[in-house]
Amino acid sequence: MWLQVSLLCLSCLSLPSQSQAQDRAVLRRSNDHGGRCHYTFTVASPEESSCSGSSMKPEMDGVLSRLTLLEALVSRLIAGVDGGAGSAGSGVRANGEEGFPEDYSQVTREKNQLQQDKERLNGQVQELQRRLAELSQEAESLRQKPCQQTHTSGGTQYENRPASDPAYDLGKGAYQEMKAELTEVAASRLIPEGNHNFTDKFGVLLMPITGCEALQSVGDPVLHRKADSITGKYGVWLQDPEPQGLLYTNETVWRIDTVGKDVRQLFAYEDMDQLSQGFPMKVMVLPEPMESTGATMFRGSLYYQRKRSRTLIRYDLTSESLASRVELPHAGFHGQHPYSWGGYTDIDLAADEQGLWAIYSTSKAKGAIVISQLDPESLVVKRSWETNIRKNTVANAFMMCGRLYTVASYTAPNTTINYVFDTATGMGGAVAVPFKNKYRYNSMVDYNHAQRKLYAWDNFHMVTYDVRLGRASQGSI
């Protein structure tokens, strides 16, 4: 019986791995205490040193042994594969390290080229945007500028304007500028027809002096302040030659920045020092918006043109209220008859020793300068004179001793006061008094007879000029 059991166990253990069992198994034969013969099949365990345990321990030991061998074999196989892969990977890295600098250089070159292309395209975009802005500005300027056609009759050019004097609606832009440089007009073209007997053989005016003396020279510009922002590119600044009341004196400085669509702020400074430091003592708000740089100060009131109209307004400085308003008959406005620099300078108000004046033009005058003396209280026209010089051929004008003087250019650094018209005689002619536009864009010139100075606004800069008057003699004014 024991022999059968032993043989059965031997056959069962030999089935899974017969060859390995024969190598490691030991078969013994012995007698027990009762004299019976026993056959014993033994397989050595690599981990256990005794056979204690259940009856299944030998079988389990064999299985565990085979699993251990299998795990060792799998570990060796995995180690071999990893080693091969590692070797292959090393080769790849080696090859990659050899090719990496060249690939990196190529990528860097392509990146730099793309960056250069991007910068070039950005530059082209900016240039196109700049050109578009210029074209838009030019188109807006053309929309605001009235069309003027001329025809020639007897050697003289006249505007082809209707007999009526309608108001032009020239768009909503703040200002128009005429950028073309003005060529100074020859004296022979400025002399009114029939008045040649008032000039000498050199074309210099020989005008009789009545009352006031004539302008002989203008000094160099003296800077008092530069405007701080774009709204101060054009403007008006003045001192009242004949102040009224006790609130303000002839030392008080008045300033208006006229760039903008709704110009209403009037700044008051105690004196020139306060102006230069930029500390106004008061800011007034005008009841009606102002147009252009043609305002003036006289006898305690600010006189100015209402925006987009031919209406004149007198603003009382003491009461800070509108004192008078009236339409200037037939006067052009809002770009119909401006000075050569544009700026809607159709109506220019001025004050001198003889009172308050308006410098403008009408459709009847065909663009020639008209001078009207105004009542300072009611603004009613007292008397008018029509000159023979076209308003859009001169850069600016001012009144002095009842005479109109015109400035030839607003941008030329060295230009001249090129024309004079005397309201006392109704005669006018060419002069050549040197005048300097130091900052190359003079948008306002006004005379103060108390200070004997010209006040001007030259490209953000508020300047004054000393003037010298004297009696005219042959060959000079």
C-alpha cells in the first residue's frame, strides 16, 4: 500500500517537469519500525531547510521552486532586452547629439528670418496707416474748403461767386489750414488802379500822414509763454489798451486757446509774470462759442465772432455777460474769405487809436479786404472802405492809426509787412517793413496802441514785437 502511494506521488510530481525532477529528485528505500519496506522520493527545497507542514508541503515546495526559477529566467530576459534597448538608445542619442547643432542653427535662422519679415510687414502697415491718415486729413480739408473758380477779365481775376451771400456749411472740422507757402506779392500788383501817383519811381508809397504817424519798423519777437497742449497751437492773447472799471487794468493779460470745436474759455492773468508762470487768476466761460483768432480787447469788453456765423459779440468783462450782438452785413464766414493760413479767419476784429474795426470781405467785394469802423457799444457799422488787396493773399492784418497793414507770409521766417491802406485818405499801396515769424506758423497779429506793441501767436508761442512809428518821407513810410 505505501509503495503504491509513493509511486503515485512520484508520477504526479514528474508530470510538470520530468527532466528537472530527475536532476534534482532522490529516491530512497528503507524499512520502518514494523519491518515494512518504504520508497521515499525527495526533492530539495532552495528555501526551506525542513519538511514541517501539511501533507501538501512537498508539492507546494516544488511549485514554489519552479516559480522561483521562472522568475529568475524572466528577470534575466528583461534585463537583456533593456540592455539592448539602452544600447540602441545610446546610439540614437549619439547620432542626435551629432546632428543637433546643425538643426538648432537652421531653426534659429528660420526664426530670425520670420522675425525680420514680421518687422518689415509691421513697418509697411504703419506706413499705410500714416498715408491713410494723411489722405483722410487732406480729404477733410478739401471738404471744408469752398470751391472757388476764377475767370480773367481785363487782366484781373475775379471769383465766380453768386450775387447772393449764402452761409456755407463746410463740415464739422475744428479748423482748416492752407499749407501752400505764400509768395510775396510784387508792389506793382498791390497798387490800386488810379492810385499810382502815390508811389515813387521805385514803387514805394508816398502817402500823406494825417493824425497818427506811419509804421516804420518792427522789432524782433519777444517770447512770453509757450502753450502747453495742442489746443494752444493757435490762439488769441491780448491786453486791454483802454481798460474800464477797477477789476482789471492794462497790465491784465487775456488768453484764449482757439483749437477745438467749442471754444469758450477766457483765461485772465494778473500780469505778464503770471502768464509766463502759467497761473491764471480767473477763468471765464463765454456765453457763445468763438470762431477763429480774430478776437480783440477794447474798453473793458472782449469782441469776437460767434462760431459758424457772421454774428459779432461784445462780452462785458466786469459783469461777465453778453452786452451786444449783431450781424456784420454780408460778411463772409467759416472759410469763405479767410487769410492765407486758413483757420476760418474770415472776420478779424481790431482796435487802435481811432476805435474798433472789422477786417473781412464780402461776395460783392469778390474777396477783397473790406474795412469797417464799428460802434464799440452797439457794434453797428459806422463806415466802410473797400481795398484792392485780396484777403486770401495775405497771412494776417492789423489796424494802426486808422491804417490797415498786412503781413505777407505766416511761415516765412523773414517776411514783410507788404501793404498799407489809409482810411483817412482812402488810398493804399505797397510797403516793405521787415517782419519775422520766428516759430514759422503765425496765426494772430494784433496791435496795442497803449503798449505800442504787436501781439502775435506763432505756433504755440505768445510773442510781442516793439514797433517804431514816424512821419513818412519820400522813399519810406
